[in-house]
Amino acid sequence: MSTRSRYRSQEFYNPTRTLGRRTLFPSQSPILQTIISAGPPNRKKAFPELVGLSVDEAFAYLSARGLRPVIATPDAFRVKEYKPHRVRIETDPAERIVIKVPKIG
């Protein structure tokens, strides 16, 4: 790996951004605050009304609201990365119903 590509990959993981000689931390940058925040302020973060519905009904409900539903079983592996448009639907694999409150993330 060349030195240039190594430094570029480190810039990707660097939590601070540089503008000229001034370093911006996430708390100082309104753009980074928007990315880090929990999404738009008026959006729901949990959907308790979906518990007990079938997976297909819950998927259609969330898709109609512009979210990206992800169907998961209770023992499925989960990535800790936060995505403001993703909603995990935890389902019972035998009955295909929602068993836990779907939340954004």
C-alpha cells in the first residue's frame, strides 16, 4: 500500500475534519452534527403499533413512510452502525409476526 492511499484511508476514519489550518470537531460542525444526530427531529424513532402484525404488513407500513425495513430473527447478527433510515423488524421465524418494537437504527 502506498503512503498516499494509507493516509487517505486514515482520513476516512478520522473523527475530525480540517479546513485549512483550523480543525473542526464533530461538536463544532453543524453538518457533522446533522449526520451524527438521530435523523430529522419530527420523525418517529419507534413503532410499537407494529407488534403482533404480520411481517408483510409491517414491511409495507414502513416502506410507505420512506424507511428501509430489515427483517431479522432474534438470534440474527446485528451491526452496531447507526443508519437513520433503517428499521429492524424482529420476527418470530415460525409464525412470521413482529415480536419486538421496531426501532430506527
